[in-house]
Amino acid sequence: MIVTIGSAAIRGCSFFILLLLSGVAGAHGVTEGDQGYIQEISGTNIIPFMYLGAKHMVTGYDHLLFLIGVIFFLYRLADIGIYVTLFAIGHSSTLILGVYFDIAANAYLIDAIIGLSVAYKALDNMGAYQRWFGVQPNTKIAVLVFGLFHGFGLATKMQEFEISREGLLANLIAFNVGVEIGQLLALSGILIVMSFWRRTASFYSQAYNANTLLLTAGFMLIGYQLVGYWIA
Amino acid sequence: MYKDNLPHQNDLPTSRQLAISTVVALVTATVLLVTVVLPAEYGIDPTGVGRALGLTQMGEIKVQLAEEAKIETAEIVELQEQPKEMSLISPQPVSPQPVQAPATESITVMLAPGEAAEVKLIMNKSARATYAWTVDTGHVNFDTHGDNAGIDYHNYSKGKAVSGDEGELIAAFDGSHGWFWRNRSNETVNVTLNVSGEFTAMKRVL
């Protein structure tokens, strides 16, 4: 089974992490937190950027919700590995390309699409597309394509950090490696919890309702981001 | 969904496997917390691993920024509670004033690694001052900006890891306008600033 790291790591770290979510501009232009730190440093800082990437993923609840949806009915390590790798390829490409070429994308719209990915996967898990349309869209392609949008979401957050161009590529790759590490940590935790659940007799009947909750969360994310887009 | 999604019993972990995984997770979490997260967020590094990774330095910078933000918020609250008093950062009395006679000033500021300083000129709106500053060694980050009792922060220019800057400052409003420098290099630096123009005073505010 999946070895190590995860749910307890999440529980242990989440308290501290939640306290320090991203940089908030203070008075007189003093920027705090991660954004403040990035604006102070220059050059290549591999391990700090790896840490920031991991932190981004572990605290990125919209990314995690999509991952939960993806692995919901995946039981074999090999299957999980395939889907997670596809997701990683998707978000890594757009993260690196988006930041390096400074591609402008509206953060609210991208985050709304990420919310859509959560809702999409929940409906997929509920068998909605087979029921309503008689089709089963290729799940691997869906994960890859939505992964591209998740990557743009990560990229827009990074662009807000105003990282200096000097050493950008190395820092970016380090950030990406960190994202994957964070993803592994989060996934391990999620899988440990889900494995406990899956062994119970009621997992199956609860699974449908759980995906309904996931769907609700997806819709809320879409609404939240779209409202943000309209009023910003 | 449905029938094809039921897990096979041999695909699921055994109770023993799950118990071991949970214990490993708890241990790993504690290790990561102590060696990575606490150093990176708070600069707390009991094992020294954080410093070797460069993460404790990140935490120290974050803590420093948080403290400075707190101090600045407190100063602003203080200013707001003293509406009539002149303070370092309040503007001169506003009235149509003739162009002031040009003043010339010079200051040298020493910054240890991590230290910051701020020097401001009291200027009226549209007043101009030419400036040039350099560092003797290392490099600094800078933020040329202005503020007054009603305006928190107005940016003119910013830069990172440079050894000097020069130009002309044209005050966007009555108030204090000048330079914030932070030394993020590894050596103590001396910043020398020369200004000449239409200002009534030069003060070091940080």
C-alpha cells in the first residue's frame, strides 16, 4: 500500500499553514508572508522555492478537491500513478510556460474553470454522463486537459508574486518539483483516510452522497470565482 | 459508476497495513514540521536542518516583515489619533506657495545585512528634487515612494539588488517623499544619498 506521509502531516501542518496563507500587503507597502519573502530575495533559491511549491499545493483546496475526485474510485497503485502523472504533466507544462512567458490569464476565470473541473469529476463519478448522454468521456484525457487549467491557476498565483527574472527558470522548476512533492504528500494523506473508509461496508452507499458534496463544492467554487471576476 | 466501481477486497489494504501507514504518516509529519515547516514559516529551527536547507532564512525574513508591518500599522493608528499634531510624516501647511529656493542635502546610512532604512524629503505637490544614491559595496533593494497623513503609500520606483539609482523626484502630493532601502546582501553596506531641489527638510524616518 502507499507508504508513509500524509494525513497526519496534513493535520500537523495545516494549522500553521492556514495561519499564513499567502502574502497580504501591509501598510506603507510592507508585504508580508510568502509574497513579501519573494520580493526581498533575488537569484536562485532552489529549496525555498520547492517549499513554496509544496505549500501552494497542500493549501490549494481547489486542486486537492479535484484530486480527491480523480482518485475516488481508483484502488490500485498503478492506476493512481497513471492519473496523477497525467495531472502532473498537465499542470507542470502550463505552470512553467505561463510564468516563464508571462502569459496573462484572468485569475478569476481560471479558478472558475478549476471549480468546473471539480464539478465535472464529481458528476463523472456519479455516472451522470452515461446516464444523461450515454457516453463516458475518456477519463485520462479529461484529467490531462483539466490539469492544464490547474497549471494556469498556479501560474497566475506565481505571477502575483512578482518574482525577479534573474534565476527565474531554476526557481520555477524548483517550485514545480515542490508542487509535485506537495501533491504526493497530500495524496498520501487523502489515500490513507479514504482507505479506512473504503474498508467499511457502507463506503459504497456513502460514495454517491460524497460525490454530491464534491459537486456542491465545485459549484460553489465556480460561483465564488465568477462573482469575484464581476466585482473586481 | 456503480457495479464496476466496487473495490475488490485484495485491492484494499489490510487493517495492519493501514495502522502502520498511519503511524508512519504521524512520524513523517512531525519530522517535516520540525525540519521544514517551522523553520520556513517562523524561523524556528531546533535541529539546524532548516538553516542548511535555506528555509530558516526564509522564516526569519517572514517574521521580520510581519513585525515591521505591525509596527507600521501601529504608527498609522497613532497618527490617526493625533489629528492636529505635526509628526514626522505629516505634510507642511498647504497654501499656494512660490517655488522654494533649492536646498541641497547629503546623508550616509549604514545597513547591516537584513537591516533597512528610510529617508524622506518634505515636499509640496509638484515640487522637484534631483537625487542620486549609491552603495559602496554589496547591493540593496529599494522602494522610492511617498506618503502623507491621508495617503499610505504611493510608489515612484522599485528595484532589487542594485548598487545605485538616480533621477528626479516630482512630488505627487504634499507630504514626505523618499527612499526605503533594505540590505539583502551578505555584507554591511553604506548608502550615500545626495539630493538637491525643492524640499523643506530631509529626515531619516527608519
